[in-house]
Amino acid sequence: MSKLKYQMLIQWSEEDSSFLVGFPDFSGQCWRTHGDSYEEAVANGIEALESLIMAYEATGEPLPEPKVNKAV
């Protein structure tokens, strides 16, 4: 897994009856995966992020710079 620190956004969707997972640092579709429980959404999100990073690396496309919020 990459050492880069990307944000994972998890949000409940009444419409989909599931937790939606997105990565704000990556442009394109807002939601990348989902889960029926929060824990499943986290696990699916980690898998989706790993796949996303591998796809960028395979095509030689530069990864976006992580936007890390620092504590004040």
C-alpha cells in the first residue's frame, strides 16, 4: 500500500441505503465504492484506493498531491 495519505470520505445515503465512499483528492466520479455497514465501507474504501493508485501507476499518470488537514 502506498505511503501517501489520502482522505476517504464516507457518507450515509438514504437513497442507496448504504455508506458511500469517495476520495476528494482524486477528480472524476464523486463516489468510488460503498458498504452496507460503516466497517464494510472502510474495507471497500481501502481496497478501492489501492486499486486507484495501482491504475494511476500502471498508466504513468501522476498521482494527485494529498491534501492533508493538519491539526491546529
